[in-house]
Amino acid sequence: MVNRALAALAVLLYVLHQDTWFWTSARPLVFGFLPVGLVYHAAYCVAIAGLMWLLVRYAWPEHLEVAAERRREREGGR
């Protein structure tokens, strides 16, 4: 269930990245000097970073970690 929710969130954020509604004007200005498109993309980057954290935390394949740990043990713990 968690993987499906994360996949749906990834698709939603992909769709939100296509922000055609801010292409024609830099107005309104946020804080009086930042174009709204720039603020939107800054918030989008924070959302994507949060999504990546969630993906690593909850959807990372455990078998990769087990295989890497076994390889380290065979090589003498390097």
C-alpha cells in the first residue's frame, strides 16, 4: 500500500512540475521582489526532496543492503 501511495505522489509531483500557468507573467511578486514562478519552483524542489527521502526510507529494496553487507563481510570488513 505504501509503495502505491509513493508512486501516486511521484506521478502527482511530475504533473505539477509542468507549471504552464506561470509562464506568461512574472507577476505577482512574492515578498515584493521574487517572481511567483521562482517561488513555485523553490517549493517544488523542497517537495521533491521530501519525496526522495520518503522513497529511500520506505521503498528502498532491502535485498540490496543485505547483499552489500555480505560482500563487505567477505572482503574483511573494509
